[in-house]
Amino acid sequence: MAESMSDVQHRIASTKNTRQITTAMQMVQTSKLNQIQKAAVGYQDYAAKVKAVVMHLAKSHLLDDSSSESQSKQSKKAYLVITSDRGMVGSYNSNVIRETNEFIKAQSGDDEHLILAVGGTGADFYKKRGENVAYEYRGVSDVPTFDEVREIVKTVTSMYDSGVFSELYVCYNHFVNRIVSRFRGEKMLPVDSETLSGDAAEETQEKTLTATYDMEPSEGEVLKVVLPQYSESLVFGAILDAKTAEHASSSNAMKSASDNATDLIADLELRYNRARQAAITTEITEITGGQEALNN
């Protein structure tokens, strides 16, 4: 059954209302993206300073000694998966979960492992699959603060120290730019020299940090203070990075929805105008036919 003109008009009005909503949501997400990018600048400076000290300590192999002492007898890997708590973020969550599953398969295979979920989407997904979700945290703010993330770090490091797992990997989407984000799966615990020199970029940076430090107190005492801060900075950086990618994905999804609504409105208006022209033509034909009938 063909749509009536009133039906088409109703669809046009409804689609315009939807476009107004998606456009407003795009503006909100873009604003949040700008805020979190500004917050990330200050964090990067702090993280670079802490990392410089930790990388210096790594050269003396103190990290390797520390990690070997804290290793649990039971070898089990854990994966900290960062997703969003809500929808309307495009393919953000599905990409993270798909890539994480592949990463877990490559790292653990069919071996027993744990899931630590930051974000309700990931927590719900792995619970439904029957995975061992040992920890979940929901409600990360749009622009996370260091104090907020410290609660997560404290719980995770406590589980590591008590031997719940022996290795921790963090899985999230890394923000590249407003259009592109890429999955990252990084080893976070234990922190050792091998972890720090994981890629060529970090190795290049490490070579520039060759200054000799006079330690007071000893390097071991410094390590006890700096290492927890470094662990906190790693988790906070990953969550901050993931949230940035989430806001970018949401902004892009809302823009795409607005653009699709605009295209649909144009198509509906064209159909409406054609139907209106056809109706006018029909009316003219009927009037002309009626006039001719009267003349005859």
C-alpha cells in the first residue's frame, strides 16, 4: 500500500526531530572530547616524569628483582577490559570486545584467565559468556580524575599482590585522532625492564635517559614509592585514552546519524513533492474532463 501524503509529512517531521537530537548530542560529545584532550595534556607530562625515573631503575634490574619477589605461585593472566557504560558510541564497544577476544586467545588460548571490567558493556558481555569476571567498575565519569581511578588501581594491585593473578594486561581503544582509534593490548603487571622496553619508540626514549642519579635514600626505597605511582599512571592513562576514543566515536556516530537523517529528509521531501504534483495533475485532469463533459 502506497504511503499517503500525510504519512510522508509525518515521517519528515519525525526525522527532523531526530536530527535535532543527534545534532545536539554531537555537540555535547565534541565538547566532552575537547575537555578530556585538555586534561590529557597535563597527565602526559606527569606520566613522562614518572616513567623516566622507573626506566632508570630498570637499568639496575631492581624491577626484575621486585617483580620476581611478588610473583604468585599460581600462574594466571588477567585482562583489564575498558568499555563504555552506555550505547550510542558507534562501533566502539564491539571493536574493543572483538579485538580483546582475539588478544586473549593469542595470549592465553584455552587456559584459565580472569576478566577485570571497567565499563558496564564489557562486564555484561563477559558475564553472559560465562567468563570469570573477578572485578567490575561502572560509572567512570566523562572526564576521569586521578582520584577516581585510584580506587580501581588499588583494587587491581591488591589482587595482584595477593596472588589472584600473576600477569595483567589492559585492553582498550587508543585515541589516534578524531576519526581513527586503534586497539591496544598492553602488559601492565608485573612492571619489569622487559615491559618497559616493549617497543622501539620506548627503547629510543630510554636511550636518551642516561643521566646518573645520586640516590638518597637507596634505589630500592625510591622504587617502593615510585612503582605504585607508575602503576597508577598506567591505568589512569589507559582509561583516559579509552574515554577520549569513546567520546570521539560517539561524536562521529551522532554526526553520521545527523547526516543520514538529512539524506532521508531530502528523499522524503522529493517523494512528497512528486506525490503532491501528481495529485495536482490529477485534480486538473478531473476538472478539465468535467468541464468538457459540461460543454458537450
